[in-house]
Amino acid sequence: MKLATIDQNRGHDKKSKIKMKNNFQRIIEQTGNDFHVAMTLDAAYIRGSMAAILSILQHTSCPQNVFFHFVASASSDASSLLGATISAAFPYLNFKIYEFHDSAVAGLISTSIRSALDCPLNYARSYLADLLPPCVRRVVYLDSDLVLVDDIAKLAAIPIAGDKVLAAPEYCNANFTSYFTPTFWSNPSLSLTFANRRACYFNTGVMVIDLERWRAGDYTTKIEEWMELQKRMRIYELGSLPPFLLVFAGDIVSVDHRWNQHGLGGDNFRGLCRDLHPGPVSLLHWSGKGKPWARLDASRPCPLDALWAPYDLLKPPYSFDS
């Protein structure tokens, strides 16, 4: 399958927009059986997004109950093309595309250790409560560089008890202090941020979010406040992750590690091959610099990239045919 061209799909785009409008109406009239998945969407990662969607549909017992919310950059002309590509591959998929305006975060983004982390769309996960309609009370947020090998309904149904806002796998063996700069830890006030919390690292590429509590607590503003501080004094090096840690670390519902076997893309510099973490696997996540489609196309795959390949709907014809 190839990306559809705009010329070939002008008529299809019109039909897609009508279908999206009908699907949006379905959200308003949703029943308790539906659950919601949010992902960002752009041309650079569409191949990964398509693989993630396919893996979700293949492994869930009720694909008709999954509604996808895709967030795309408003500054890009590719939204309709991306939507047409998804519709062509998944004609019965329930989805809507939302525009994210780069201006919402343009003045808040600080340069990080990898340029891909500085993309404004990478920060859209902080604005889901504003982008999605109020009747969507709970959503599973997923990155585009992963595949599921288990029913996403199990992840979506994880209870978020008490006053917690989100659920995600925690990794308390990770060196939490390394996610912030010496400037942060040496500041008497800032260093007390986690004083009353057992703060652990969690990966923001897989989260179950209670959007009602997020809205009630105005957590988008809390994240933005940390980003504003970062512009004045450099307190972290990694893109959109540290503000989430500053607001939520030590105060989330911990999810079994099987739901985010992350780091398969290696580190943020070289993207070297990595093995799975010990234990069962429900979700494989190629976080890090190395992406499976790029390594497969370059004929330099890592062993675990073979687990991603069966979901590759946009595989170039030269990838495996030689």
C-alpha cells in the first residue's frame, strides 16, 4: 500500500469528511461500551501509526467499540491526505482528526537533546483534555512507534482510583535524578518538588488518562508553568517528558510493565538494538532514536524489529522483496 495522493483522493476526502462528521456525532451519542484511543498523526510517523492501528484492531475482541482520536498539526497541509490514507486502509474505522495549533506551545518549547523531541506535535498529549469533546471522559494515549499484541480493552479498563488522573507503567529502578539538571536539584525550592512523593520514571507514550479529573484540576496549566520555568532556567533536557514527571511522578496508578515494553528504539543518540525487559509482553514500544521502519528499510534491522514488520501496511516494495 502507498500513501494516497491528493489528486487521486479529492472525491474520497469529501466522503471522509462526511464520515468523520458522522463519527463525531457518534461520540456524542456514545454508549458505555465504547473506549477511546488518542494518537498524534503526521507524515513522518504515518507508517508507525498505521502499524499501531492495525495491531490494536487485530488483537481486540470488539474493534467496533474503539474510537480513535488523531491529533494533527494545523500548520501542515497533510491532514486530509493522512485521513484519506487511514480511511483507505481501514474503511470502517471510527475516527476523527483534530487540528493542533503549533502556536499553543511555540513559545514554551526549549531545545532538547534530540530534535525530534522538539516538534510542537510532540506536546499535543498535554492538550487532549482541551482538544477532545467534554463527553470523552477517559482516553488511552499511545505513541506512534508501538504495536499491541494483547487486547487494548484490558488497558482501557484499568481502574484509576481515588483522585489520580492517569495510569501508566512505572520504572522505579531507573535513575530518576538523571531526568533533571543539576540546576534543578541544587535549587532549594525546586529540589523539594518530589519531597512528599515516591517519584518514579514513567514513559508518556502509553497512558490511560481520566480527562474529567484532568480538566477539573487544570493540569494543562500546571504542565505549562513548568515549561515556562524551563525557558528561564534550564531544569531538564528531554522534550515533553519532564513536565509530566514534575506534575505526576509518584502520584499515578501503576500499570503492569507488560503494557509498555519500551526502549526498543535504543537511546536518544545512537538507537542501538535492545532486548525485551523480563516478563510478559502486551505492548512493544520502539521509544528512542531507532525506529523499526527506518532500520528495516536500511537493511539493518534489530532482531525485535521482526515483531513490528507484520503490521507494516506502508512497507516500500524494496524492503523485503530483494
